[in-house]
Amino acid sequence: MPNPDGPIIIAYDGSVAANQAIEQASGIVGSGTKAVILTVWESGLMNAAIAPIPGGLGAPVPPPDIEQVRELDRSEEDHAEKIARQGAELARQHGLDAEAHVARDERSVASTILELAEERDARAIVIGSRRHSAIASVLLGSTTEKVLHTTKRPLIVIRPSDGDGH
């Protein structure tokens, strides 16, 4: 059962949809409401972007440089902290009593959101939903859908008004 005095958890990635979620949620829950602005970062995401293709051109794939991997992870976490702080500032501008929170994605973004909602005994979860094509939804999965089908807490889904939500 959600705690009516608990904070709202707002999933925030810096996108247009996330900004609109903060703006609209503040009008729904009211000024002064405690809010945790959650940015989830995915470890190794940058590594996938720069890793050589296994077996490409017949050359063996060298093992990753552990220090380089650590530096890339630190960079990703720093970037996530910056995004979370920006989201918390936007939330404060809209009257919420907001704090920034960054969490490393251990299993999925949805499970990270749900775990924080449980940990903080949140009154509700807010997500800005992006519009994806049917193919993109199948390939990417939907964090919103996974949270919707798993949470027992109220879920506020804000649809972007600009058409794409990015």
C-alpha cells in the first residue's frame, strides 16, 4: 500500500517527455510535494558503443582495458548525476520539494524504478512516456509498460505533447 506521505518518484532522463512529466506532475500533486528525481544509468553502455565487432575482419578481439572501462563508467555516472540535478532543479522551479537521485541499472530500468519506489515507500511513480513505433516498442521494450504491469503503487504516465517525446 502506498504511503500518502511518501515522496513521488519521477523517472527522469532529460528528454522532452521527462521534462513534461515533471511540469505536469507538479500540477497534479501540488506545490511542496516531496519528489525524488531518479536518473538511471547503465554501466557499460559506452563500452558497447566503442567495442570492436567480435571476429570483425578476421582479427581477434583484444580484452577490454579495465581502467578504460572504469573511466567510461565514471563518465556515465557523472553524466547521470548532472541530468538528475537538472531534473531536480526543474522540479523545484515547479514547486516540488525535489532531490536528485542516481541509481545504477543492475537488471532493468523498470526494476530500478520499482526498487526505489519500494525503498522510499513512494506515494506514486511518474513516468514521461515516449511514443515509439510498434517495431521500436518490440525491440526496445517499454519501461512504462513493465512498471505498469508490476507496481502496486499509483502510476502517473505523462504523454508528450510534441509528438515524439525526445
